[in-house]
Amino acid sequence: MPYNTLQSAPATAYAGQLAEPLAPKFARSAVLEAVGSAGMVCVRGTDKDDQVRPAFTGDTITPGNLAGVLILSDSRPFEQGSPLAIGTVVSVLRMGTIFMNFTNVPTAGDCVSVTLATGAINAVAQGASAGTVGAGKVMIPGLRVVQSRADAGMAAVEVCMFGAQDSATVGA
């Protein structure tokens, strides 16, 4: 009888770890243009075909420039550590479910925002006003919390970058 060593509900998750590793997903490979860590929201870099970088203060995040979420590499040697250096080849999740580390209490169905100055991930109630989102925080299109928690920490997030359009082009 085969023995499966994978747990269906692991007790601990890590930022950037795929939440449903056997489920369909779409990820692309890219080169980091700036230092980053697994689970960070990334935008397209200077070379939009090949580079990504974490979202920074001053960025406007749109479906057109959003690259996705950095996936934790379980094959990278421990010595390489985190943060990941400039020039590191990474995988960026464009569709699938991934764990992200929330600074507040996430509830299933919440939208996701990022604090641009720090990269902190926040849960925001669906339909929240810009004042509720907070200064320096930007909503991330295509991301939705799928796992409620009683406290801040790791929660599963659905990523679906397909079909989202910049608001200026919707219906054009």
C-alpha cells in the first residue's frame, strides 16, 4: 500500500508557499530586478518580458503592471536565504492559491492590499472605501482571501490575474 507523506492540512505555512500544490496553477519565471521575498506582491520590471520587482512606495498597481505573487522555492538551497538577491530567477504566481502573511485579521472573501513602504499584506473588506484601505496602502486586483483566521498571520489567497483590465480600458 502506498504511503503519502504530504499532509492535506499542514499545521504551518510559509509566505509564498502554494496552498494547493496539486491544483491547477499558472506561474511564470522572471528575474528579480530588486531584492524581494517569497509571498511579496510584484510588478513588472524595467524589462517587462523578463523582470519583476516588489511593489515600492509611489507605485500605482494596475492589472496591466501587476506581475503576481512570488512563490516560495522549496528547491533553493537554505544558504541563499531571504531576502532574494537582485538577479535571482523566481517563479511568480499568476493563477492559483498561495499563502500570504497578513498584518491584520483576514476573513474569507476579503480583498488584499499592500503597504507600499514595507510590503506588508493587509485584508480589506469587500467594498471598503479608499479611506478604510489606509494611507500608503494599495488594493491588489485579482487577489482574494479564501481562508479566515482568528488572528493575523498566514492565510490562503486566491490569485487570478486573468481577465482583469485597467479601469481606463474596461468596456473600450
